[in-house]
Amino acid sequence: GAVVSQHPSWVICKSGTSVKIECRSLDFQATTMFWYRQFPKQSLMLMATSNEGSKATYEQGVEKDKFLINHASLTLSTLTVTSAHPEDSSFYICSADNRRPFQYFGPGTRLLVL
Amino acid sequence: SQQGEEDPQALSIQEGENATMNCSYKTSINNLQWYRQNSGRGLVHLILIRSNEREKHSGRLRVTLDTSKKSSSLLITASRAADTASYFCATVISILTGGGNKLTFGTGTQLKVEL
């Protein structure tokens, strides 16, 4: 089956720094990737839809200058949390759909901002 | 919002018993999907049921869909300790050619299967 990886799996950073999270489709080309955020014991909230070669589409309430998304190739999308603060601490998950009606998810990245 | 509500929020059963989780949503959909999430991990797609289908089976999983009530249920039969995880329903309102279909997730059910 299709495999999606994320790197890093966890990161701890100081407040004010920027953090980049990579999402890769390992054995297929992903025209579209998705970025989600999940708080403990809660559901996944879609942050943005990332299309290769074009600007990401952000969901209402998500700051695009805060969460920079780049989908430079058909196998890589990156999420950069700029000037991270403690309230940005969360579990970030990416996914891709490989042209199917369901999505393949990465293992997630846990971000802790001190 | 379209986000679905899942019921129960948490479910604890003994190994061998059946587990039933319910999902309700608000607007018309193209399909409804169920995903599983092990603690601290990504999600795994379990099963998809289209709006013109009423029931679907996959191994020990049985999914039903009632579009008139805007609800779905996931039944796991003969549960095992390894089934312990969170289960989420997700809806797709419309299918886009070429992919990029947005999923709207429900609130999730935390299932614990005890030995």
C-alpha cells in the first residue's frame, strides 16, 4: 500500500523559533497533500490542502503566515510553523490521497514549544 | 460545521465481545469513511461506504449507513486486545476529479479491549 512518512517524529523547540515538518509520499506521487492538527484526545482538524506547484488552500481560521506550506514536488510537502509559541504545541499529521477517495496518513509529528 | 459526532466517546469491552460505534453528520455526503488511530500515531483507513450503499463488510468490520438519519455505525466483531485504538468517522461531501477530496472528521470513539 501507499506509504507516507513524516520527519521529524517529534520536536522540542524554544518559543520564537521556526520549525519545519516534512511530509513525503514514498511510493507514489501525491498531487494533493493535507495537513491536520490534533490536540490530545480530540479529533483531527484540517489546516490546509496542499497542491503541487501551487499555493496551499487554508481552512478558515488558520493563519497562512503562521503555518507556511510548500508543496515543491509530487512527493514532498513541508509545513513550517513560524515563530512558534507554546499554544502551537500539538500533533501535526499529513496525508495524501494517491487519487483515491480515501487518504494515506503519515505517522505524525509531535511539536512541543517551551 | 459538518463535523460529525461520535457515540460513545469511550468504550471498554472484553476480548471476544463486539464493539459498536456510531457517527452522525449534518449535511448530504458522497461517502463516509472510518479510520483507526493507535495512540500517538497516524490514521489508517479501514473502510469506505458510498451514499448509495447501506451496508458493507470487511473482515471483522461491518459498516452501515442511513442517509435519511445521517448516521453510520461501525461494528467490530470478536474484538481483540489489538483493536484497542481510537476510531474516527470522516465524511466527504463531493468527489473532485484528480483527488483532493476533503475529509471532515468526527469526534472519535476511544475503544479499549481488555483481556
